[in-house]
Amino acid sequence: MSDMLEKLLGVEKTAAGLVAEADEEAGRRTAQARLDAQKRHAELLKIKAAENQAALAAERTRIDAERESRNRAESDKLSRLPADQAAFQAAVISIMENTSE
């Protein structure tokens, strides 16, 4: 009977050791998987940041070209208007009189 108990205790000890080893291995694998996922996430963030930077630069270029075109068109339109010196002088005098009060 004691021989049988010793064998059972030995099996239990072995099982406990196997469970502890499996738990340690699971912990190592989990830590490695977490580390790998963090690295992949960091790489994806860098890629997305670069893509966003490129898209931003392209959008800024487009907006600058659009603004330049609008400014040029407005400048051309204004330069074709006849200059009304009398109205300009009247407006300046009116402004000067209103600010001096």
C-alpha cells in the first residue's frame, strides 16, 4: 500500500512539474507574442505616419496651387477694372474724417 502511495505521489509530483513547465512556457510565449505584436504595431504606425505625411504634403501643394490660381485670377480681374480716382479720394477723406472724431 505504501508503495502504491509513493507511486501516486511520484506521478502527482511529475504532473505538478509538467504543469509548472507548461505554465512557464505559456508565459514565455505570451510575452514573446506581445513583444512581436508591439513591434508590428510600431511598424504599422510608422508606415501610416509616413503615408499621412505624404498625403498632407500633396494636399498642401494642391491647396497652394489653387490659392495661387485664385489670387492670380482675382488680381487680373481687379487690374482690368477702371480706376475711379474721385471715388477713391472721397473714400479716403471719409475714412480720415471718421477716425479723427
